[in-house]
Amino acid sequence: MNLNKAFIIGNLTRDPEMKTLPSGTPVVSFGVATNRVWKNQSGEKQQEVQFHNIVVFGRQAEVANQYLKKGSSALIEGRIQTSHWEAQDGTKRSKTEIVAERIQLGPRRNGQNSSSPTDFSKNANNSNPSSQKTESLDTIEYPEENNDPDNIPF
């Protein structure tokens, strides 16, 4: 059995960029940053940032383009895909991205009224925004990691 599934919660690093495929299907791409915080053996706080390329198709692409912007938070659920090609100069290139199957918008910033996220994947074909499902998003507190290589049992 195989599984290719990615879940990330992060902030957009750039505004969504919308294009249209020759078939007329809208496609949006944007970047999301995620971070990991832990304490090293000395007890000092450490942080690592990862950057992810996201691509969205269809009605979800239109909604993402309309509601997301640089700095917005979002939960992205999708699959990881790597594309390979040869550049014009003959070098081999590759790009890894998350193809979004579901996007949940995070809380809005800058004093806007909504403080709850919106999951528009289930209603992607419904053009009535008032029928979109909303849920409250609780802050996730991750436990501090204390990874000591000497305590690993293998």
C-alpha cells in the first residue's frame, strides 16, 4: 500500500499567482513557510524554517486567489509531486511542490471581522460564499522536543 499525503499549516510567502491552462482550468501557485521550534542540548531555543511551493487547480484556485495574500495563514492538504525537465541551456532541473486537494483559510488579520478559518474545498463548486463551512481554529501548542541521541533504543 502506498500513500502520498502532505499536511502543512503556515503563512504565505508571496501573493497567489493565477494562470489558466489551455483547457481553461484555472491554476494558482504560491509559497508557504512553516517553522519548527525546539531546544538544543544546551537548552537554547532553535528554529528552522521550510519553504513549500503550492499549486491549486479549478474552483479552489479561484477562491485561493481571491482570499489569500502574502502573510495569510492556511492549512494545505495535498500530495507531493516532483517534476523533472531539461532547461534551455541543457541542464536538468526539478521542482517539488504540494498539489493542494483541500485548503482551509486561517484567521484573517488586520482587524477584519472573521476570526475563524474557512474550508472551501467541500464547497468548491458552490459559488455562494455564505454556504461555506466555517470552524473555529484552536492554537496548536507543540511540545518541546528533547531529542537525545543516547536515548534512542536502536
